[in-house]
Amino acid sequence: MRPGLYLHVPFCRSICPYCDFAVTTGRPMDREGFVESLVSEMRLWDLAGWGFDTVYVGGGTPSSLEPDQLGRILGATGAPGARVFLEANPEDVDSDRARRWRDLGAATLSLGVQSFDPAELRFLGRRHRAPDAIRSVETARDAGFGTVSLDLIYGLPGETQDAWRKNLEAALALSPDHLSCYQLTVEPGTFLGRKRARGELAELPEEERADLFLFTHRYLADAGYPAYEVSNFAASPEHRSSHNQKYWRHVPYLGLGPSAHSFDGARRWWNHRALGDYEAAVGRSERPIAGEETLTAMELALEAVLLGLRTADGIDLALFRERHGFDLVEANRDLVARETSAGRMRVEGGRLWLALEGLAIADGLAATFELSPVEAR
């Protein structure tokens, strides 16, 4: 797979209470200044030399920028013919904007719906309402988007399986091509995190969260949307995110914009998180890198296991051996035997992958793997 390009737009019209991303509200002049900085950062890299075949514009809320601003950004990527992914909020979608996004080359539109329930939307601090979400999908279709994806959040305090099922039913009624279903995570420092710290927020118990995870996967698979990653579901393989799969397969990618991360196969680096620090560095004609790390062989192997086990394709054992120098199954013979016997793991067709019950605890299982050659022990 060829490298991918990620562009982080740090603006939102308001900050959601669960959000832990590098975002700000900003005035129109702030957004214009950011566009200039992002284009300048692109000039500090030989973008054409990377050979990108995907460009993902995320945030934040990329749809908070004007279409002509997005056009200047995409025009500076040096990636003609790349598949462009664009995130948008339902309230930003109208027929003119959607048509202009398509004219800019955007092929996939990812809509931050999060919920169709009015009370849940208020809890999540969303600005749109369910009719806005429905209209945004119809508008995207009319504009010619070939892949329309919906983001949903579940596992809210007090949420029942029946309430979550109604959200899924509402989403499926719109015939999306792709769904991303994320469990609510309460991060320290967010509005919800501060409420939890004060004892004002009771999260859904872990057992109930696990039940919702299993229900989500079974319900969507029965509806024709099998999971290809723990949080991502597609109506057919061509609607899977070719950009996000690069992250899960350790393919190099370049991230530009505040807080964006990059990876070249062994080294990872990240940009300044604060918009002011980012823009100041770019203004000095410096790449706005805040830190970096070179991963050890063990760290790379651990990431390959962590990421691979989260996907429906699992781990390509021959490729793993080629990259990391040892047989993963042989080095973990007892673990693999135990988990396959329990029905949580499979080794078939040269791949190691998890059944649904294993996928529910994928991170915990990955942490139990021995990641060194047998002969080295």
C-alpha cells in the first residue's frame, strides 16, 4: 500500500463535552490564517515525492472551512488522483457545499451524526438534530458521493440495548455505505471528565458496555454490515476506509496540521498541539514538529499485534515473520492453543485473527503475546 496524507483542521463551531482532540472555535480570520499556515507547512515537505493515494481531511470539523479554503488546501497536496476523505457535521451540509466538495475531488463523506436521539444529542453537545442528519445523508447522495459514512457513539450513561438498537435502526434506514460505531470514552480534562472527577457522572458499567459491543457487531452483521475493524463496518469491501487501513497495517503516513502524527515505518513524530505554537513554527519556515520517537523492534512487533488483532483480516503471519523476524504462532504456541480452544482465536489461511468474543477483548489479548523469537529465550 502507498502512503497516506492526513490533514488536521482544528476548528469546531463549539467543543463537544467528550472531545479530547486538538480543537478550538476560532474566528473567520483565525481560519484563514490557519489555511495559509497549512499550505506553508505543505511547502516544507516534498509532498509529491511521497506518492500519496489517499488524503484524509479530519479534525475538528473540516466542513467549518469554506469550500474555497478546502480547495486551496487540497490543491497544495501534490496528490492528483488520490482518494479524498472529508469529515463534516450534518448542520454544515447543504446542496451547494456538498456539490463543491465533490467538485474538489472528495469521494467519501464522513458525517458526525453520533445519535438520532434528542436527549443523547443534547448530552453529547451536538448542534444538529436528527432531521438534520437525515437531510445531510440525502444531500450527500444527491451531490454524488459514492461513499457516505455515519459516525455513531454508544455506551452513554444509562443507555440501554433497546435505545442503542433504535439508533442503529435509524442509521440503517438511510442505507449508509459505512458506519463507525465508537464507545463513549470519558477522557480526563474534558467537560465530561471533570464531571466524572466531581462524582457527577456515572459511566455505563463495563459489563453493559461489553454487551453493547457484542450486540453492535451481531446486529450490523445480520443487517449486511460486517465489521472490518472493531469500530468500523462496511456494506461491501469497496466502502472500507482505504486510508484508515494504512494505520492498522503499519503503512507510512504523513500528518500535517496541529497535533497531527506521522509514521515512516520505524519513526513516529507529531506536530505542536496548540494552534499558536504550530503557526509560529511554520512562520519561521520550520516543520512544526513537537516530538518524535524511533520504535524498537519489540515496539513495532507489539503495535503490529495490537493493530492486526483489531481487524477482521487479522495478522498475515508470513508478512509478520518477514517484517519482525520470527514466527508469531510458534513463539506463542500455548497462548494460541488456549485461545483457539476457547473459541476466541483462529489460525487459518496463513492468518491469525479473532472471533467476535476475542475481538471484544482484543487489546487485552494482544498484551499477553510473547514478542521475541523462541530461540532468543
